Amino acid sequence: MLRFSTAGESHGQALLALLSGLPAGLPLDPAFVAHELWRRQQGYGRGGRMKIERDTPEFLSGIRNGSTIGAPVAILIPNHDWQNWHETLSVEAPAGAAARPVSSPRPGHADLAGALKFNFPEARYVLERASARETAARVAAGALAKLLLRALGIEVLSHVVAVGEAALDPDFPVTPDSLRALAARDEILLHCLDPDAEQRMKAEVDQVLRTGDTIGGVFEVRAFGLPPGLGTCANWDERLDGRLAQALMSIQAVKAVEIGAGVASAAARGSLAQDPIGYDPAARRFTRAGNHAGGLEGGITNGQELVLRGFLKPISTLRRPLPSVDFATRQPVKAAYERSDVCVVPAAAVVAEAMAALVLAQAALEKFGGDSLPELQRNYNSYLEQVRAF
Ligand SMILES: Cc1cc2nc3c(=O)[nH]c(=O)nc-3n(C[C@H](O)[C@H](O)[C@H](O)COP(=O)(O)O)c2cc1C
């Protein structure tokens, strides 16, 4: 069972990812993990924080001499900004004069609900943990999940399909090669396949930069090379569609998740919304006339490409802050402002790849098991034989 959790605060010493259940013998590719972390920090519309941080993972456990050893993997990503915060967020001493309270909760953040829940007089500690800085840890762990999937011939990639009103043409071709090339770029603007659409997206970000506003959008994650049969229809909490939706929905600012043509299907006729089944005797395999299902039927992968979309609301922290109330006086004030991004759709796409990879790796290990990579691969290949011989 692959288990994964994170710890760490936005301005604390470091972020931590703990990943247990990886089989032994999976080679680490440190350059790949570093590149994934770099990708998360990019995108037009990121704020000043990403100029301070250059995320460098330290592998504390579970990897020895270049490969996993079947023990829990702990990854530490230091926060360079800690040097500016260690007095405010000291473990031992009270902050006193160095306190930096968040005294007026920001609408759209966890500030108010969290302060009420944890009974804090202001929202500093709530902000610290709710912040999406935590997603660096997700991406580090997700990179290891991707390496595991890669060893099974499965790849998880993404692109941005909309920023504000600017959208990629729905008929624009999306292929594994084009998404691979996008992931390999050494400069990331809006992580869009079409340069024209990307310029329109940039214009949307420029507009909100000018007006002190923020903007959201839509990303798409695709997984290639998946076998049929991951996940199950047996129990509600084991369905892979639900597990993937939860994983993507848990990303800060994601407010809706779509699988395949899910949203448009709600308005379509059943005769047009499904993917008719055929059989190719030469290739001795089943064929599908389309992929409205986005690769999942009944909570089980069907062997088609997995297509997931995440819809991000505009970033909540505004340079022109929204109305709020002072925690102490209860008087109307402007919401607190803390250095902020204005558009994070490309970064969220990278985080979503990581989350999807973690869920898919978990589902693969559930089905095929194995304490070492060769054992997992043997089990996997034997299942593929069974599918071929069906
Ligand atoms: C990669 C990434 C970076 C983010 N950066 C910011 C930011 O700089 N400022 C901000 O207000 N929200 C940012 N967010 C969104 C907030 O973290 C999120 O809206 C907030 O924690 C409340 O959670 P919710 O929107 O999921 O309800 C970011 C989200 C992601 C995925």
C-alpha cells in the first residue's frame, strides 16, 4: 500500500514528504525530481516568493546508493525564506515583537474558518499550513510515483487549457509527444500547447496584473500507457474516479474536477455521450469509437487515455484587498495582504500530475503488489499477458 503525507509550514524550516510502500530497487533520478520541482515554481503570474525559493530536495531515508530499499522515503525541501521568519515562527520562544499576525482574514482563504476551528486569535498559523507552498512536497513525492509508473510504461503529463477567458481550441491536437515536449521546456510561460492561445492567456494575466486582480483557469492531466483494470467498481471508496477526483480537488484553489467529457455529457443525449465498443480481429483487441469516458468506466481504468481536468478559482489574495473584519476590534477593514501569485494554473497542473501519479501508482501497487521492482514488473507483465489472451 503506497501511503503519502506531507508536513511543513509556508515559512517554517522546511517542507517534508513521507512516502512509504515503494518497492525496493526503483532507481532514483535526482535530476528528474529537481526538474519537477522547478516546473512547479514556474509560470507567468507567479509572485516574488518563487524568486526566493529554489527547491532542492534532500532524500533523508529509504533511498541508498541510488535506489529505493523498500523503507519509507522521507524528502526534505528547505525553505530559504526561513531566515526571515525564524523569530516569528520559532519553535520555542514566543514571537513577541517579531510576531506577524494576520489580523484581518482574507476571503477565499482558510484564515477565518481555520482561526475559528483551532481557536487562534489571528490567522498566522492557519495561513502557514493552508498555503500552497505545501505542494512542493507533493511534487517531490509525485516525482517518485512517476518514476515507478515509468518503470511500468505509464506516463502522466499535463497542459493548460484555459486562463480566464482565453482558452485552447478544443480541437487542438494533444499527443504524448507534444505534452512531453511541453514538460521538457526550459522556459515556462503558461504551459499551453498552442503559442497563439498562450499569448491570449498571457494577455489575460497582464490585464489582472495591471488592475491588481487575480485570475484562474483550467488544466488538463493525461496519463498514457495505462492498462485496463486499475481501481474497482466493488466499493465506493475504491473507485478510481473518486480517488483521482479527491486527489485533484485537494489542490489549493481547485474548485471542480472533470473526468473525460463529464461536464458536456450532462447536457448530451446518452446515444452520443458513450464510446461504442468494437473488436479488431487482426490486432486481437477491443476498440473504442471515442474517449468521452476519459479512460475510466465504473471506477476502473479501461485502457484508454486518462483525461482529467481541474478548474481553479482566481487566487484569493488581492493587491486591492477585499472587505474583511479585524479579528480584535471587529471593525470593517481591508483583508490582509501577503506577497502573492496572481495566476498559478501552470503550477497547479504540475501539482495535479503529481497527485494523479501518486493515486495511479497506489492503484498499480494494490493490483500487482511486489516488494521489489522486478517482482512488481513480473506481476504486471503476467497480467498484461492475461489481458492479451482474453
Ligand atoms: C501552486 C499554487 C500556488 C498558490 N499561490 C497562492 C498565492 O500566492 N496566493 C493566494 O492567495 N493563493 C494561492 N494559492 C491558492 C490558495 O492556497 C488557496 O486558494 C487557499 O489555500 C484556500 O484554499 P481553497 O481555495 O482550496 O479553498 C495557490 C495555489 C496553488 C495550487
